[in-house]
Amino acid sequence: MDKFTTLEGVAAPMRTINVDTDRIIPAKYLKTIKRTGLGKSLFAEMRYREDGSENPDFILNQPAYRQSKILVVGDNFGCGSSREHAPWALADFGIRCVISTSFADIFFNNCGKNGILAIRVAPEDLEKLFEDAERGANATLTVDLDAQTIRGPDGGTLHFDIEPGRKHNLLNGLDEIGTTLERGTAIDAYEKKLAEREWA
């Protein structure tokens, strides 16, 4: 998993609330267990018309937002079924950070396990970030995980909270296996002690 330290990039605004995981990655694209190749199907039902052509009105099809690394989204993002393909598709597209007032719990946890920083902010802060993002190519935000700050294009900065364990794992690029391996010495010592006790 790639480390998340500081991310600077264009933020795409999606004001829609209650965007569920089926809208993030429709069920018909869940036939793979690979984490790659899903980016082209991200938000497929909104990004493409029935004939397969791009919908020019969808935010990620607009020139200013095609390379967005950050999404500023409406409340309760990632609700619905618990498919891990949703953060896989976001990451494969290039999204490393999603900012909202609230996320569905399973989606929120799946983001952290896949190197995506999901940030919860207050409604008034989200509105300011929407206004920044709606400025198009000038909508560059800088997210500093270590400092826990988001800096806007005009230099304004807001602070966000994150639990220490999640922060540590993202900063160090650790998934659950990596976190376990990080404690390898302690695990080995415990196993040795346990084996000695069983033979005593």
C-alpha cells in the first residue's frame, strides 16, 4: 500500500448526498477480485450514456477534473452494500482522499485499508471546500496527514481529526497484514513463550 503523507491536487465537487457503493462501482463490474482496472468503471452509470459515450455533464468528465485526486462529496458517502470494490475503483482512478461530513462505517474503514484518506469535516467546512472545488482547475487543495490539515487555494487552512491507529497505518503504508508484520518480534516472543509453557 502506498504511503499517504502530503497530497496536493485538484478537488472535484460532488454535492449529491447518499451516494451508495452501487453508484460508486455498479454491481455488474464486480466479477473481478483484482484491484486494478476498476477505475474506468468508477461512477459508470453517471459517467457514461447508454451508448457508452461520456456524459459531458458528469464532474469527472469535465476537463478541469479529469485528473482529480480528491473528492469533496455530500453526506453519507459510501452507504449501501459493503463492497470493497468501491475504494478499489476510487484508488485505481487516482482518488487518494475523500472529504465529507459523514461516511458509511464499512466504506470508511475500507478506504483506510486501501490507502485512501477519508476525512470527516463540519458542515460549514465542507461548504467552504465545495466552494473551493467548484473553481475548476484552480481548485487545488493540499492535504497534510501528519499535520492533519487541509489548505485551500487561497491559503486558508482547516484542521481535521483522525484516530491515531488509522493515521499511523496510512502514513506508513500499512494494511492489516503490514500492521501485523510490524509486530512480528512481539508475536515471535509470545509464540516462543507459549511453546515453552506447553512443554514445561
